[in-house]
Amino acid sequence: MRSLRLGKIFGITAELHWSFLFIVLLIFLSFAVQELESAISTGIFFFFLFLSVFLHELVHSVVSLSRGIKVRKIILLPIGGIALTEEMPEKASDEFLIAVSGPLFNFLVVIAVWLLVSLFPLPFPWELFSGAFTMEELDTAFLNPLFAIFYVNLILGAFNLFLPALPLDGGRVLRSLLSMRIGHLKATRFVTTISSFISIMLFLIGFFAANPILIIIAFFILFGAKEEAHLVELKHVFRQLKTAELVEKDPLILEANIPVGIAIEELFARRKLACLVDFGNNRYGVFDLSDIPQKIIPNEPLGKYAKQIEPIDISMPADKVLERFITRNVSILPVFENGVLIGAISIGAIERAHRFLKCEQAVSSAISGEIKKQFG
């Protein structure tokens, strides 16, 4: 299921993940059979949660842009958001600043609200801070917009910063600090281990407390941390390669004006997932079978369905090529040298190179172990 596109700001696309809408709808339906006041307070809570998550991720994105890292899109999730960048921060200091900026914004909002209600005679449920309170009292407090802003930003900032697990901000902050001493790869492995432990604890707490939100967060952390660690491991492996070793000299190139139906037949005949599309004037796009819409008109030109893509230069490091594939989500990318197309790199070439490097490392490790046995 696709995310809902909201628009663009600073050249960054903002999208609302389907899970956000699903959880809001689920909670509203649960309140539909209860009193109206609870439904209204829940609506106010989710409105300010949406707004706070968006601004949180926007601050991350602005800081990323200031560090020279392009941001393609922001995806808003119920428990936070994701800013999809074109590359991962190379410097530990950049990752630290980007990660800490979002929660700091939330805490600044909390401080601003606290000062506002302290200095001016504005309605605010101070009684909630004097002792224990019930969920009914909390629901009523959300009818106060200032309290809703205060509470949402406090929880969002604290959750993201003080839980040292990837892919949350706290995990990125911890990794950036460790990277300064032990390197990015070792720091990622260490924080991934911590993240797995935290996800198990959250799952157990959520299970025994019958709290589905904690269970969702546990799975989000578990799979997010594993994916992050896998990407870092891949980048480390691909630093051993040169981009030229991945280039296929004779990729399938089709003209942009041919019917898309003929292009699909050609791809099937050659058993290929994607091809380059020639728009003329040394401009190329990508047509990917895994990314075409559900309904197409076979007689329409191929160029209408092709994705405009920035080519790879042959001088680009192989680990950056890997990042480009992940961030663009395509199966093939054109490769240029001195402004001229010389071939393409496919996802198949990436996968073959990865398998070869893993086998090479395994064999080298086995041989090294045998030598140590004989001469140790």
C-alpha cells in the first residue's frame, strides 16, 4: 500500500504512511461507541502528533541539507518519521547533529509552552503534575491545545532521544558518539545488539501489559535496526570494489517513442527487469517492470512510463553506487564517463558482486585459519 503524498517543502516530498491513517481510524472506531469527548480529545492528540512528527522530520531534513546531504522525501509514521536521504552521513559529527536536532526541536517546543503558561494566565491542567492521574483525566486534558502540544512533543522527543536503539534518533546519537572511537561499522554492530535487546524487552512488556503499541514499536525497532546494520555491512564490503568492475557494457536501451507494449515484450524476451530509455540529447531514463502502474496503455510511448534518473559517473565510489540503488529503488542505472554513456549497472551486478565478495572473504578466512593451525 502506497503512502499518501502531502506536497513539497524545500524541494522535499512529504508523505503520510498508510499505517498512520490505519491507527487513527482504528482508535476513532474504538471511541465511536464511547462518549464524544474522548473522540474529540483523541482527534486533537493525533492532529498535534501529526504536526509535531512532520516538524521533527523537517528539522532533521534542514540540518541534513545544511551538511550537504540531499533529502528526497519525508515519510510520517505513527511513532515518528523517516527522512530518506540520498546518502548516509559519512562523518560521525554530521550524524550526531542530524539525529539530535529533531528531539531538541521537540524539547524547545515543550520549554516554550511551559514558559507561555507560566508567564500568562492561560488555562492549563497543572493538577496533572501534582500526582497520579487517570486516563479519563488525561483524555480531558487533551481538550486543551497547549497541553496537547506540550505532551506530544515531550513524549516524541524523549522517546526518540533517550531510547538508544536504531533506527531511532537515540540509536543514531549513540552510534555517532561510538563511531568517533571505534569506527562506524563496529559502532553499528554494537548499537544493533542493544537495539535487539530493547526490542525484546518492549515486546515482552507490551505482551504482558496487553499494549499493542509497544509490540508494534518493538517490531519497528527490531527490523529497522537489522536493515540499518545490513546496509552498513554492505557499504563496508563494497568499499573494496571499483565502480568500473560493476559496469555492463551492453545494457538494453530502447527509444522513448516506441510503444510501451513492445518494450515490455522485449524485456520479457530477454528476461530482464529493466532497461534504459533514450530520450535523445544524451538524456536517459529507466523503465522498470517492478515499478510500472497497475494499468498501462500498450500503444502509449515508453517515455511516458520511464523514470527520469540522474546517471552515475564512473568515478563514483562503489559504496555510493550501492546507496544510489537503495535510495532510488530502481533495477538499473546509466553510467557515464566524461559525459558519455558507457554502459549501466544493474541490481543483478550488485547482487553478484556481493555474493562474490562474501565467498572471497569466507575462503580467505578459511585459508588463514588453516595456515595458523599448521604454523601456529
